[in-house]
Amino acid sequence: GVLMMCPMNSYLENELQKRYNLHRFWTCPEKSVFLETHRNSIRAIVGNASAGADAKLIDDLPKLEIISSFSVGLDKIDLGKCKEKGIRVTNTPEVLTEDVADLAIGLILALLRRLCECDRYVRSGKWKYGDFKLTTKFSGKSVGIIGLGRIGAAIAKRAQGFNCPINYYSRTEKPDVGYKYYPTVVELAQNSDILVVACALTDETRHIVNREVMDALGAKGVLINIGRGPHVDEKEMVKALTEGRLGGAGLDVFEQEPHVPEELFGLENVVLVPHVASATVETRTAMADLVLGNLEAHFAGKPLLTQVV
Ligand code: 8YV
């Protein structure tokens, strides 16, 4: 049996249904009763960025062999527990890198050039009564990237196309990248117009963008988050934005998805999108194929396609 944690993609769900005895966890009224009944038949879990597998669920399923995640980020899975119990874990890297980097640039442009507001201006008929106010240039602005992994590097490459000087923070300096390294996020923020969160969420990176970092970014600086909500201290971000200590924010992720702090709804200097960085037909299909391919390889005793644990 395969346990799917929440609805994620209809193509994936249909294929899982065809190939396995599929259980949809979100449709079970009594989770504990379900687990008690099926604990000896569930061999695989399919999770994503919103629903993974914690230590309790892993312990409740003694026949669990593999967790195949429909995401690159694995912060919702207890990886330590998986290692300890010999449970394999796979994710969906590479296939979503371009889309996530594209959306980061999209958020920057939408925020600085006020595209959403411009669109509302035209639709509301206000253009007849005067031109839209001036906005802020993107080309040439310094971009600071937290985490220069696959996604961070793809954002850097795109921003270079806009003649932006690139700065970055990561745990260790990367030789040969040709971007300016800062050993702390505060220094990175001090020296960047645009700060982009592109690292994995771990205990070390939770609230990596705190009040001090936002103040270093400053009233003219903007924050872009395509990582995970908990990378940013959201309460402090709301305060910094409303008090004018932070210039703006373009956000794909939030601390309590799908809940977004309502204080943000009235602000013009924010662009809010509902965790859609990888959400194109092309990429979600490629992600689904990786989830399916990993399960197929596992049950056929072949090497996994994208093994993390
Ligand atoms: C998805 C993601 O939104 O890959 C990740 O880590 O956050 C996203 O690609 C999500 O897993 C799809 O449900």
C-alpha cells in the first residue's frame, strides 16, 4: 500500500491509483483508526511541502520502506528518524529549479515595478484621469542571495542578465562563483538592495531573516522569499513593513500556510502569491514522474533516481 498525505497533483494521484493500493490520508475521518488498520500494509508514503512524515507517523508504520516527496524541500520529513530506521527518502530536485528562479525574478519585477497595482489601475478605469506613479528600477540593483544551491545559483544567473551585482551568504564560501561572499546574513543584507531567501529550511535557517537582518536591509530594501515561510520571522516582517523600516516584500511562502497575516493585505509594498513557484504544468508533471520513478525503482530493487536518505 501507498499512503498519500494530501491532494497534490491529479496526474500523480491517478498514476498512483493505477499502480498501487492507494490510500488518501486526507479523506480518512479517523487517522488513528486508519493507521491501526493499515499499519502492516503501508510500504510507501507520498508527501509534499505541506504534509510529510513526522517521527510519530514513521513509528506507527512498521512496514514503511520509502518516503517519496513531491517537493525538493524535505523540512516536513523527520530525516533523522528515517536514517535511524533505514527508510529511504527521495525528493524532486533539478526539475523545478528554473520555475522557482523564474518566480523569484517575477516577484522582484512585480514588487519594484508595481505590476499588480498597475493592472488594478487600468482595470479600475483610473488611467483616464492620470498616469500611474513612478516606480523603482530593477536592472543594476544589488541582489543578495541566502543559499547558493541549485535554486540560488539559478536566481543569480537570471539577475546577472539584469546587470545586477550578485552577493551571497552560505555556510561556506564557494570558490570560483565570482559573486561577493558575506559570512553573515546581516552583512549580506547591509550590502544588498534585494535580499532573496533560497536555502533549505533547517534548525539553523529557521528565522534566518530576523529583525536585525530586516533592519540591515532597510527602508529601501526588499525581501523576496521563495524558500519556506519559517525562514522569515513573519511577525517582525509585518512590523518592519508597516513601520516603514523595510521597503517591501515579495512572498511565495508563509509561516502558517494557507494563512497569511491580514495586516499584509492592506499594504501596497508587498506582492503575495500562494506557494506557486514550482506550479507550472510542465514542472509539476516532471515532479510527479520523479515521485513515480523513485517508487518504481525502489519496488523493482533498482537504484533510486533522487535519493536523499
Ligand atoms: C511544492 C515546494 O509547492 O519543492 C518544494 O519544496 O515547496 C514545492 O515545489 C510542493 O511540494 C507541492 O505540493
